[in-house]
Amino acid sequence: MSPSRFVPTSGIDRIMGRRPEVVAATAKATASVLAEAKRAAAPISHRFEEGLAMDVGTDETGMLVGRVIANWEFSLFIEFGNAHQTPRPVLRRALDASRGKALR
């Protein structure tokens, strides 16, 4: 008898990304990050908080992704800072704070 050999299915990540339960889990995880980002952004700027949104869909390679988007024009300066202010990485901290919580 020959030994068993694992052969991964090519493109399984794209196949799984179309399953409704995987899309729902991705949306739940993204919503968790968004809620944490809004909580952290509220004391900094009302406009920054209002400009936060989420999107769940596929990227240019066909992979399922969840994104938290900062739509306010000055969000970049809050997140990364500039010559006159230090960075306040709201989105990075929201992602870090949401790790492990989102899929519970």
C-alpha cells in the first residue's frame, strides 16, 4: 500500500471566500474592528469618527477581504502624523484590540 499524500486544492481560498458563512464571519470581524476604531476616534475628532466605514468584498486577486476605511480627508494626518503632530494610529490600535475577539 502506498503512503497517503496531502495535495492542496488550488484556489481553495477563493472557493471558501464565496461561502455565505465565511462572508458573514468576515463581516462580523470587520464590524468588530470598525466599532473599536469608532470608539477610539470619538475623543480625537467627530469628523474622523463619522468618516469611518467598512466594506467586505473581493480584492483585485479575488480574495475575500474586510476593510475599515477612513473617508475624512485629514484621517491620514491623524493616523500617521505630520510635521506638527505625532501619529495617533487609531486604525492600527483598533485592529490590534480586535484580534481574537471578532470570531467569538
